[in-house]
Amino acid sequence: MGELPLPRKPCERIKRNSLILHLSRLKWEALNSQPDRYHGKSLKMNSTTTQESGAETAAVILHNVNKIYRLDSVDVPALTDVNLLVRPNRFTVLSGASGSGKTTLLNIMGCIDNANTGHVLVAGEEVQKLSDDALSDFRAKNIGFIFQNFNLLPVLTAFENIEYPMIMAKVPPAKRKRRVEKLLNAVGLSDRAKNRPGQLSGGQRQRVAVARALACKPQLVLADEPTANLDSQTGTAIIQLMRHMQRAYHISFIFSSHDPKVLAAADDTLFIQDGRITSVKRCDDLAETSV
Ligand SMILES: Nc1ncnc2c1ncn2[C@@H]1O[C@H](COP(=O)(O)OP(=O)(O)O)[C@@H](O)[C@H]1O
Ligand SMILES: [Mg+2]
């Protein structure tokens, strides 16, 4: 774990009876030695694993999360008893067939949607407890999104699309300009700064979207099937770019896909089927662990 940066916030004293806060300050050696304890039916922790020097904040923790959509008075269960922990500063792939619950799970992790039951912690914050305003602020500061259909604003140039979230976050103009130029360079589009999305290829649009997701220096980036609308070669290049950016910027990156090729890029893989996490594979595991 030597390569991991120090926690961003000082460890707080953990309340004796708060399992959830308790889980957010894990001792990572314990996680690595017993990975199956963090995605099974039970997330009970040994009460001695409280704050310790070297403990880190998990990127995301879900505890007993359920999500049911109601459609024409019929309940559609989208997520059932989801317990999982996403490690920070990793490239995590969420793998599952169409309809398995990937988008629903990412939307809950990204605070776009609410779970019906359960607890959701993102970067150590129990997000359900935040007011709407505080949640918007938290999302803007901590989470970047990349979508399948790019979701760029068509009337803005590549430069302006990347700059936009920084305007919302009230970043001063000179700082914004420096950051956009750096990101355009990082995604290989310095010479396309003035192009609008309609004047860019699909792969270039997704590069702009990657840069935009990183504009406000988030801790967590969520990418929902970002290569689904790209040809295979372009998709592979985008995966490599995201992998590179995840490492270079020390971000927790969660990437959903039903393409088995993507698994090769993963540090950790969460397998989802019919709304349930069926197994979790971590880069330093010897073997896949089944729930
Ligand atoms: N807004 C919605 N209303 C009703 N059912 C939905 C809604 N969104 C998703 N679902 C259902 O929830 C399940 C999971 O969907 P989704 O999270 O989109 O899966 P995936 O992203 O893996 O394709 C599916 O059965 C889908 O039909
Ligand atoms: Mg989806």
C-alpha cells in the first residue's frame, strides 16, 4: 500500500456505535487479507478496526442497499441487498449484462439517485444525510461523470465544455484557463480547443468528456459504459486514456461495462447480475471470491 497517498482529511474519532462511519476508516491490511468480508451479506467489522495511522477513506461503501422502481404500479427490483466497498485510487470495473443494474448502482454512488433502503457513503460522507444544496455542492466538488452518449453541450467548444463545471464551482478565470489547457493537452486535444462537439469524432468527444469529468479535481469519477458508442479501436484507446488519467491524477475510477475486454484494465472488478453483486475480484487477490 506504499504507493497510496495519505488520506485527504485527518481521521476523525469514530463513534463507538456507528458501524457505517466505522467502515469508512478501514485498515486496508484487513481489507486485503479478507476481501470477501466487504461485499458479502454481512459487512460487520471487528470492533478493533477503528482509526489507525495509515487507514484510508473508502471511495464508496454501500451497506444493505436496495432499489426498487415502480412502473405502472408494478415493483421492479433493480438492486437487492448490495453490500460493497470500492477501494480508493483504483480503476474499478463494474461488469454485468444489460439490465443487471449497473446504471442504477452508478447513479446511487454518484448521488444522482437515492436508494430505497440502506446506507451510502461516498468519500467518507453519508450522503443521504445531506440537504439537497449540500448534496449538489458535495457532488460538484467530489464526483465527475462520463456518460455513454458524452453529454457535451453542443453550443460550447471543447475548451468551454471542460471549463463549464469550473465556472459553476466559481473557479477564477485565470486558474480555469490553466486547468483547461492542461487537461486538453492530457487528452491529446490541444489543437481542437475551439471545435464544438459536432466538429469532433466520437472518440474525441469522449476525450473532452474525460477532461470535463476531471476539471474540478474530483476524488471519484463514474463512467457509465463510456465506450458503448465507440468502435472497438477507439474504445480501447479511451479505456487506456482513462486508466492513464486515473493513475496520473490519483482518482478513484468506476467504469461500468458489459464488454469482457474491459476487465483487463481493471484493478478491481465488481460483478453484478440481476441487481446483486455476485463476486468481487481485487487486483491483489489470488483468486476470485464468490459471494
Ligand atoms: N426508471 C426506471 N423505471 C423502471 N425500471 C427501471 C428504471 N431504470 C431501470 N429500470 C430497471 O432496472 C433494472 C436495472 O436497470 P439498469 O440499472 O439501467 O441496468 P444496466 O445499466 O445494467 O443496463 C432493469 O430491469 C431496468 O429495466
Ligand atoms: Mg446502463
